Amino acid sequence: MGAVQGLCGSGLRTCLRPTPGRSGGGRHRDRNITFLGNPSGTYLFNLIRLARKRETFEIVYLDGSHSIYVDLAAAIAAVRLLRPGALFLFDDVRFCFGRKHLIQTTTQYADANESKQLTQDEASEPHVTIIIRDYLVPLFSFEVERSWSDPDWIALRAPRSAPWMRT
């Protein structure tokens, strides 16, 4: 039975299905899924707490705020939660703050103040793509799992072994 983790930023919820036999540490449990509240701030500390407990997962789904300012730190923290060969999933990879019309459902979660703080060039570039292309792939040797990916959804496969990986 694989572990599944869904992480939602912008004050939504963090959903975890931990390794069988391990506690999830959340407030609500339903069939091996633990829901952790995130009423304020970012979900970064939820990830840090899981890493401190040495939790690991076969799948981590990062559904964050689409902002490099929030999601880069979260993505790097989530790397510590991956098992060897695990999948690291991202959606809305083409979303840009300067082109909100691309993905209608994403605009309701995007921080309205975020785009005001960005230059036009920064707002026109998809932040999730930057995180994947410029950080996760080169720094952690992830590979794109093409059979699980499409233009709006990227699945990265973690290496089978790496110095940063917990076994």
C-alpha cells in the first residue's frame, strides 16, 4: 500500500497518507489519510515537522500557491520526505501570475497581492516550472516521468539513491 501526500497552500489543507504503521500526527484521520489544517501562513512547517519525524512517502503531491516565494522552500523541504524512486507531483505548471486566464480554477487560490509585487517578466514566467527546471532536476537528479506528465501536470521520479535521501 503506497503512501500519498497532497499538500495545498494558501491556507487550504495538507492531506497525508503515511507509511503503514506510522502515525500521521494530524487532527482528523480517515482510512490512513491524515488531514492537517493550515489556517494561516504556509505549509512549510508541516513539511519540516514531517521531516523531523523522519516520515517518508512514495508519492508527494505539492499543490501550493504557484509562487516561487512560497513553493521553492516547500519543494526543497518536501524532497526530504521522498523515498528512493518516489514520485513528486506538481500541477498547474504553466500557471503565470501575469496570465491568470490560462487556468481558471487556479486564479481563485492565487494571491492577488503576489502579482503586484512581481515585475512583468517575473509575472509572465511560470514559477512552478522554474522550481522544477532550475532547482529540483539539476540539484536533486530528478527525472521527468513522461508517462505521468502532460503540459499542466509534471511527475518527477526521485533517484533510487542519493546522499540527501533517507532509507
